[in-house]
Amino acid sequence: MTQGKEQQLQDELQRLRAQINAHNHAYHVLDAPTISDSEFDGLMQRLLAIEAEHPEWVNADSPSQRVGSAPLPFFESVRHAVPMLSLGNAFSSEEVMAFDKRVCDALRAADLLGPAEKVEYNCEVKMDGLAISIRYEDGRLVRAATRGDGLSGEDVTANIRTLRSVPLTLSPGFPEVLEVRGEVLMNRSDFEKLNKQQAAAGDKTFVNPRNAAAGSLRQLDPRLTAKRPLRFFAYGWGQLDGLTAPLPDTHSGMLDWLSSLGLSVGKYRKRVTGPEQLLAYYEEIGQSRPSLPFDIDGVVYKVNSLKAQTELGFVSRAPRFALAHKFAAEEATTLLVDIEVQVGRTGALTPVARLQPVFVGGVTVTNATLHNEDEIRRKDVRIGDTVVVRRAGDVIPEVLRPVLEMRPADARQFVMVTQCPVCGSAVERLPDEAATRCTGGLFCAAQRKQSLLHAAGRKALDIEGLGEKLIDQLVDLDWVRSIADLYALSVEKVMGLERMGRKSAENLIAAIEKSKHMELSRIIYALGIRHVGETTARDLARYFGSLDALIAADEAAFLQVSDVGPVVAESLRAFFAEPHNIAVLDALRTAGVTVKLPESVKSTVLQGKTFVLTGTLPTLTRDEAGKLIMEAGGKVSGSVSKKTSYVVAGEEAGSKLEKARELSVPVLDEAGLLTLLGQ
């Protein structure tokens, strides 16, 4: 080929890429296609032909590269540069009015709002999909991750690249770094088509669009995701660095700016002023909800001024400047066929209602929680009753009440079992507890199964592929009695199990191997210690720093940890005093499980200083402030004593601030802490 013809072909290739990207944007972002499907297919076929002839010309930004990467063995964990926060919820107009009053009071106190002035809000629909963060560097898509626990999520970059509504490169005007936050969802019409295709192929159908979207995005094979009709809508941003031009000063202006970069932004948004207009928007969207193309579960209000947002700051892990106004939970009536008892990982016996199938809250419900024996008595629910069932979003369905006028003469009262339905051990109910518990411990297969399921979860060891059905087989075969036994499994051993071919077995063992090197907080959480949740596990890991220190600690030492009270301290003491638990920890070490080293200390400016954090800081969460202190060589404690160097107090600080004043311990605000840190 002559040099001139080669240049002509390269020019044609660039034109094709630009045309295809423009048509993708028009179809998937603007909902305004400019050419027919057959014409689009012709452009794509020509592009593929040129790239097949000259593979050296293919680059990551080409439309041809949206699909084609090999299946992954598991999803890597990705830490968000800026945490993905959750939102506070409101379910009544009174709660919305109270939210507006808090916002007004805070902004007037900061001289950002006049005495009679009302706050302007940006209102959006709350899309019922999967939250995603997409990172662009120099305008190119480099990473995408699920929300996860807000601090870190799963790397789903290969799958997000298959979405035509997500640009691989941004339009001019982009910053050096931009993390776009948004929702991946599936339109109702697309969902119905997908289910018809699944049924025709003899594959499993999905219960609702949200489950279909989440399941599609979490496929280990991006080629499967590419076949699913997923859409992305941006509603916010995280890290944003290196922009030379000035940014808009409002939230609505920022969404317009994101749209100018080629990103899809929801069109059902509106700027309103004052609480009355907030409620009017809620009613307007509520009435049009059935005609929207996708499912929503409420609306979101955000203070429009970015300066006001900064002033309002955050409480815990939610912004003070935003609120989700949820629609009322859906209810339905059905027959309560029976009440069975399930055994949880801590031995708690939970009565579960077996229901005549009923469609409510977007899914077909056959089971619902009844919480405990006292709750059944209080509600006067009986077997054979027609009952009212409620479900909202991902909340577990629950039985609200019986329809007494429909109660049959042979309706039976529930009687709690006296022996565990799984292992036959005696059950007990302590005087200060509502739950009845199996006394069998890990002798009980149900407790073993639930403990393993908990340990394999995303927030714990994150063992992809180790689900409930597989755990049932492993326990029933007596191959696995504790977490440590998982590390003795091999590809050859598990590939003979039901629904386990060689590839699935290899993926499972690879995920188990990967879990051998985990953060201390995840290992603590995986142990399933009663009363120790994800946050407490993180606090324990941060305070003690190693498993050995944690095992050697006594109750008094546990009480020094932030937010650990007598009940949690006693639970920890009892757990580590049990020889069986220590044997499991020793077996984990023998199997090669190691703790990831904590982040190294970056300076010694706070060396030897002990800090106590209390209240809500303007811009930092307590975790973020604690991390900064420890990176500077300091220590974070959960209680104030004469040995405390400083108490860092924010809004709504309580008894720790009073204790600091009693002991004459210096008190700092966030600005004072940052000054100490030299920031």
C-alpha cells in the first residue's frame, strides 16, 4: 500500500470512530438517534474491517474496544479517592420541612442566607439502580468501581466500557482527573425484552430491573454484560483536579457541565425554592412515576449552592445538604401458610412466615420475617391468617399485621421450638434478650453455614463464588467446619460438586487464595464475633494493629476503643477466651493467611500524642481524621483520660468534650487539628 493510500485509510478510520461515537451519544445519551440501526452496523463493520487489516492502529479509545476482554477470575477491590456517601432518608412531609429548617438555620448562622430568604434546591429522581464511580484521567476512562461500602468497591471497568451511554473519552473541557458518580440501570421496556430472550433461551429470568442491572454489571465476563441493555446516568462527582477554567457554582450547573463533557445526565430534574416547592416536586414525580421509563424509589433534594453545601458539610457518612425523600413502602395481602424457624450464625432462632406468593415492592415474595416470638404475640399473627406484607427497595419483607376480619376458625398460634430444628440442641432465651438461641455453637450445621456465608461476604474475605448452595454442600459433606478449612480445598476436590466444572472450581480456588492476604479489619469482621460489625472491626484494627494484640487484650483494653461499650467488650473477651476460636485463628495462620500491613506512617509530627475524636467535623469524617492522625505518628483513643493529649471536637460533641474540660485536656476543632498537621 502506498503512503498516500495508507494516510487516506487512517483518516477514514478516524472519521469512522468520530461518527460512531457521535451516533452512540445521540442514541444512548440523548435518546435521539440520527441514523438507522442498519446504517450504524454498516459503519461499525467498516471500522472493524480496517482495524482487522491494521491491528497496529487499534487503540483503547476505539468503539471496537468496548467488548472483547477475557473473563475475570474475580473482581479486584478499588479504594475510592473520595468516599461514596449515602443519603439521609425522609418518609414524610414533616421530615422534609425539618430538613429545610436545619439547612436554613445553619446557612443563616453562617450569613449565607437572609432572614426571610428561602433555600434553592436541585431536585432529581432517585433512580433504582446500582451506584457506580467512573474515573477519567486526561479525558480517558481508566477505571470504574461499584459503591461497595462507600470507601472501596469492586473494579468493574471492563464491564462499564461495554455501556454505549458511557463515553470512553470526554468532550473538550475536561479536567486532569474526574470521578463521575452515577447510577447504572435498565429501562422497564429493555427489562421486559431481556426476560423474554432469557425465557426463550431457557435461561433464568430476573425479578425486576434493578436485580437485572446489578447482575448484568457483576458478570465476570464483559461479553455477557455487553449483551445486556444497561444505561448510565451521572448525578454527581468525587475527585476533580486540574481544571483551568472556572467551575459552575451550583449543583445544577455542575450537572450541565458534566453533560457538556458527553456524559448522560438525568432529565427529570428541577430547581425549586423552599420546602413547599420540594413537596410539590415530590407529588409531581409521584404522579408521573408509572409513566417514567425506569424504576425510581423516591426523589433527592440537594442544596443548589456549592458554597452552601461546603458550609453545611457532613454528618457521619451522609451530607447535611442532601436528603432522599422515599416513596411509601408497597403493601399487599396474602395468606400466611406456615411459620418456620431459621437458625442464624450466632444461633438466633428467627421465625419466618411462609407465604402464598404475592408480588410486592417489585418482587414476588414467598417469605417474610416475623423478627421474634414477642413480635408475633404483639401483632397477634397466626398460621392461616390473611396478612399485610410490606417491602420497600432492598428491605427484607415483613409481616405488618393480620386482617382480623378474615381470620379462619382454625388459625393456629405459633409456639417456639424447645430444640434447635437443625442440630437438636437445647435452645435458651436469656432474660435480657428478645431472641431465642440454639446452644449448639459450631456443632450446629446451620450456624456453621451462616458463619461461612458471612466470612465469604464482600465486606469480609470477599470470596467470589462461595455462595449459599456451595457452602451447603461443603458443610453437609463435612469438608468445611470453620473458615480455616476453606484453605485446604483444591480444584480437583471441588470440581466434582454440583454445578462446579473445572473453570468454576479454578475461579473459586483463585478467590480463596486471594483472600489469604486481607486487611486486619476484614479478618476481624469475617470472624463473626457477636455485636462486632464492619465499623467496630475497623476501629479494633486501627487501635490494636495486629491479631496478636487483639487476642491478648482484656476487657479494659477493648473499652479504650472508639464506640466499644461493655456489651461489645464482653463479647470480644468471650470470643477470644474460647479455645476453639483460637484454634481456628492458628489454623488460618498455618494455611498462610496474613494481614496486610497498615499504611506506613508518613511523618512523626504527632509522635507520642493521643487524640480523642468526638462530634461531627465540618469536612472530615472521624475515620478520615483518625487516619490523618495515625499517618502523622499519633494515636487515636476512644475515651478521655489524663493521658489524652488533645480532644478534637465537632458539632454535637457530648460527654467526651465535658470530660476533657473536667480534666483540662486541650480541645481542638478541625481547623486546629489541620494546623497541628501542618495542613
